[in-house]
Amino acid sequence: MGTMQKSLRIPKEVVQAIEDLAEVSGQEFSAVANELLAEAIKMRRCPGIVFADGPAGRRARVAGTGLEVWEIIAIYRSLDRKPDRLKQAYPWLSDGQIRAALGYYAAYPEEIDRCIGINERWNKERLLRQHPSLAVNRS
């Protein structure tokens, strides 16, 4: 995706908040501001979606749950993409929460497919290679 330079007036308190986030994350001001803008657009486009930090970075989640969108969509795909079966798999989710996940996937399929692909590459051997302390015998 190409970039474009624009002039923008930002309230001082917003600049300070972005600078604080940049300092904590070790990112440049522009990177943090761009991430926040992109997330705001996605949340406005897909009501019911929020973004949260996790072990693998910031990811789209269904509001009011701890579930990342990719987790719900991975199950959805395994259920032949049938919303009624997805509702059975997640009976505690409201219809609106399920619609939010499906809507986000419809809007951003590459992002979600990438997350699913990364998760599918994990296996026992890779886990032990990445985290050798898990293989230590505790006798």
C-alpha cells in the first residue's frame, strides 16, 4: 500500500497520547498514528469489532468477548461456512457478535486468512523448537 503525505491539525492532547503510545511501543509517531487511524476506520466500517493487544500483536476481536475474529472464522470455515452451525459452536455469542465477525471477515479476508494460516503452521515440533523450555523433563 502506497503512502501519501497530508497536512493534518491534531489536538495537543491527541498528539501527546500518540507520543506516549509510541514511546511505550518503541514505534515511530507516524506508525502509531497510522495504526490508530486504520483501526478506527475498520471499527467504524465493522461495528462490534475492537482491537486489542495479545501475544501475537494487535488483532481484531469481537467486542465483549476475548475471541479474535480469526478464531471464529477458522471454526466457521471448518463448519462448511454455515452460520447456523457457527451459532451452535458458540451459543454464548449473540447474533450481532456473530454478524460482526462474519462482516469483518467479508471486509478483510486477507488479514483473517493470514492469521489462520499462521496458527495452522503451529505443531508440537515447532512449539518445542521455538520454546525449548517446554521440553525439559521435570523429574
